[in-house]
Amino acid sequence: MTDVYRPISRPLNVARDLGGSDIRDVDFSLFDMFVAESRKGHGLVQGKTVTNCRIQGPAVMLASNGVTFDAVNFGDTSGDMRNLILRADGQRAVGAIPFRDCAFVNCEFYGVGFTGPEDFLNQLRALTAPSAS
Amino acid sequence: MSDTTQMSAQEQAGRALVARAHFEKEAVWLPMLSIQHLNAGQTSIDGKTFTECLIEGPAVMAVMNGTTFDGCHMGVMTSPRTLLYKPLGDKLAGVVGMSNCTFVRCRFVQVGFTGADEMLAEMETMLISARGQSEGPAA
């Protein structure tokens, strides 16, 4: 596992296949990953390890059970992590892209908002810098 | 007008989409519409009218100044709050900003909504009212 976020400096490498469980060294939009899972009949993205990827929005990620972030750059916070967080008002989170049991390792997010359980939001809010481990 | 002579056919199609002010009786994939606007240098979608359209996500729409909904079906919900998000900060990330847009008799699928506190309160009232109308009077 990576402890310290290392900025991704490789050239753009657009992902051609997001169907696998090990996604590495590619760039993709979050909704394309959701569409790839939807085509397989899945209503959420589950069981993927995403490493060294640039991940683009606009999208709001619903980080459900078992989603971990290890040394990632969550994106432009404008100095306040709260700018990346949306709290779902109800029991569900319509419009967000649901993830479960996924690991993000040394990834960079662009134009992505985050929602999820209150403890996850609190952890995110507690981060003081755009990168975290 | 931007010069489109050096653009690929795909880029030109994107610019044509951005230039449109009216959408009627068609499906609109909100993430793609947003991406095309971002590619054209526009951070929000402004001044468009959608009539009897299917507006598809997954996306969270930031309802900004001048955007209205008239006779729309906002999505499946057990509680109107299910569709609403409260931003914790002053800025918004990951959302599709829409200002001065008019939605008439549109149907929203997998779209959530966010915005200022007043807008969220207004929207909740509207959703409760719309649900009451669709359920009809109690027997």
C-alpha cells in the first residue's frame, strides 16, 4: 500500500475497458465506469481496485461499505474539504454513483463530489489538505 | 462564435449541442451535456428550455438562479428528501450547474438536486406538493 500520494505525471491514457476488477494507470470518467457496470446489470460499482488513475466527473460518488482511499488527491478543495462534500438529505442518494468494496490507491479526482454515511463524511471533512493517506 | 474549422466531427457535434437553446421530446444525458459545456469553456449550463424531455443521470444538478420546473416528474422517491443534497461548503464539486433553465413537463431519472438552503426548502415543498397531486385526494 502507498502511504504518500505521488502526483501522476504520465501522459493521458484513456481507459478502454473498465469492466475488470483491477483498474490501473488509466484515466476515465466516473459515469463511464458506472455505465460499464450498468451494462452488466449491476446497479453499483463493486469490488474494484483502482490504482494510479485520474478520475473525472462531473459526478458525485456515494462511498458505501468497504470503500477505501489510500494516498489519493480528492481534487480542488479551494482550501476547504467541505467544498467536496454533499450530504444526502434522505435515506437514499439519488443521482450519486454508488461504490461498495472498492479501493482507490494513489488516484487523482477531478470534478468529483463525495457523499456517504455520516462517519465517512466526518473523516473526509477532517482532512486538512487536498491529499490524504 | 468559436472557430470550429479545426475541430473533429465529434467536437463540432458537441459545440452544436452547447449552442442549442431548446430541447423538445428527447432524451438528454445530463453528464454528457455537462461535459460538452465544460469542453466549450462553460462551467454551467445557462438559458436553455427543455420541454417534455427525459433528463437522465446519474447526476446531481445544482439548481441556480432562474431555473424553474413546471409540471415535471422529478424521479422515483419514497421521500422528497431522497432527491436532495445539502452542500457542506460554499462551493460545489461534482455537480451539474444549471442557471436560467426552464424544464416543462420533463421526467428526471437518476438525478439528484442541490443548491442554496432556500432553494432546497422550496424544492422540498414543491416535491411534496407534486406528490400530493399525483396521489390524488384521499378516499
